[in-house]
Amino acid sequence: MQCFIEDAMLFGKQEPMTYEYYHKVKGGYSPKTAPTYFREIDKTNEKKEEKKMDKYVCDVCGYIYDPKLGDPDNGVPAGTAFEDVPDDWVCPVCGAPKTSFSKKE
């Protein structure tokens, strides 16, 4: 569908503003008094600095505790660092105590 100037509704006898006119006469800039739009920056999307949490390995069976996953079946939510896991927590595979885990290198 093509649109021609003849098809447009004219509100006066002046020459219609075209893209070419806008750049030749106006220089492609809005006047300093023209209202501008400022968008509020959403700071909730800023990337938060993530704390590096180490993985721990069960010395008995080799189970790897990943803090990103946690152990929700045993009451440890995802995102819980190993240091914050309760002392009475045990390995979900073999039942070894928390003291039987060592930091994964």
C-alpha cells in the first residue's frame, strides 16, 4: 500500500514537512525548548554481585553439595552456602554428617 502526499490531509497551504526538509532546515535536531522524555531507570534489573559459594564433596560417598541447588528434600533451600547448612544436616545419599564433607577444589 503506497501513500502519496496527495492522499494526505493538508491543514494549510504550507509545504508539508518532509524528512529532507527536516534535516535541511531543522538540522535534524529538536529545539532546546522541546519537551523531552526521560525514562526512569529500573535498578532492579542491575546485575547484583553474586557471592561465590564453594561446592563440598562427601568424603564417604562422593555426593557433591551444590549451594545453588541446596537440598530442598532435607530442608536446605537453594542458594544456601555450605557454611549456613545446619550442623545436624547429613548427606542425603549415605547419611554421613556435615563434618565428613570437604571443599571441592
